[in-house]
Amino acid sequence: MKDKPITMADFRAFKGQRKLAMITAYDYTSARIADEAGVDCILVGDSLGMVMLGREDTVSVTLDEMIHHCKAVKRGVRNAFLVADMPFMTYETTCRDALENAARLFRESGVRAVKLEGGMAILPQVRALVDAGIPVMGHIGLTPQRIAQLGGFKVQGKLAEAAIHILEEAMQLEKAGCFAIVLEAVPAPLAEAATKALRIPTIGIGAGSGCDGQVLVLHDMLGLYQDFTPRFVKQYAQLGAAMKQAVREYVSEVRDGSFPTDAHSFAMAPQEIEKVHAFLAEQNVRENEQE
């Protein structure tokens, strides 16, 4: 059976038909595992700044770093729809900057869409990218690139005025041409209302079950990233603890000499070993004669 890559048209057609499963990954191995497991969409998120590079936030991630990781992920993906975050300050300034940077990310990495954080302020950039043929996924609610402005990782839209503003942003992003919108850290009733109001899919992360799909960071759901675990993350495995234990066992066996065994080593024919020993013996004789 031939692979059938998911397209943007498929992505939109899933709304109301079945839920979308999306994973954030940053490297070939993780992407291949997620793709073979059947995820619909893989996001190369700028959260790589924290998860892969050990930084405190996402805002320092560069376009070059995004391209580097996207290229690695692309090699592991056969079926999932591949989306990449546009890094902080690569699209906010002008439409021209947004076009040039998105075009470079698109051409050099092979992703099929880009994700932009923000609402009303970036509508011109969304329109410009869509008009140029670059699919755009929106992202509103908690927007990590603006964490300094938001005052931390806090739930957005808890009061009616703020909730209505988020709904208005979602509707305007749809009109501007977004094919889907990520809703992050917003109350479940607000996310459900937005999902019903929009004709495009909503992808929730900390937004309840009423969205058209869900996204989690692979390293979070597998228990690999242990610096911080958001409340909305369900850990489906504790691979970080398992990996740590495995490394401990390796260190112990190396130190006590129980690894490697013959099963992990390569043999030589006896006659070949004799030749090696003869060579070493000859070398010893020569060294003794020189002394």
C-alpha cells in the first residue's frame, strides 16, 4: 500500500469528520516515530529553544535554527502534514519581511505550511503569505513568543471581554486565509465556542476536548523534558526515567567490566591472531635491539 501524504485540503476536510492528532517534534528520529505512529500533523515548534537547546524561552530561536531542525524532521516524515513555526521577529515587522523569511523557510526546509503567533496585528502578514501560496496556521490565546507582554505562562480569555477578543481574532484569522488555528491555554468553553464558530479546524493545547484536534510536544508526552510540565500535558510514558536508569546500568557495567561481552564483540580466526602476535613479538625484538 502506497503512502498517502496528508495535504492542507485533507486537513481542512477532517473538520467535523474526525479529530486531528498533532505532535511537535524536532529531529529525524522523533519525526519518523510520530509519522509511523499515524499522527496527522507534525509541528516543528520554536519550543525547540527550550526542549532541544536548553533555553528559558522561545524568543531567541533563529530562522537558521528552525530551518536546520525542519530539514531533519522532513527526512523522517512520509505522511504527516508538516508545519513550522515562524520565529519571533521574522514576520511581525513588515509583510515583506514575512514573505522573505517564510519563503526561505519553505524552500530550504520542505515544510508545507507555517504557523504565526498573534491576532489582529498580523492579519496583513497572513494575507500576504496566503496570497503568495504559503499556507498559514494561526495561533492565539497564550502565545509564547509574547510571554514577556503576557506576564508569564497564564491562561488567556478567562473573562468575557478577553474571551470575545480571542473569538474576534479567530474569525479575522479565518477571513485572512488561515487553514487552521491553534488555541493555547484558553478555557474549554471558549475553545468549544470558537470551534463551532469557525469553518476551519481548531487545534487545542490546554484548551479542552471541544477542539477539532489536539497538539502536544512529543518530549512532554513521553516524559523526556523534565524542566517543566504544563498542567495540560498527559504523560503517556516516562521515558526520561527509563533512559536515566538505562544509562546508570551502562555506566555500572562499563566500570565493573561486565560490558561488553563476547556477544557484543567481533572475533578473529586463530591464524590471523597468531600473525598479529608474531608482528608484536618482532616489534619488541627490534625495540630491544635498538636499546
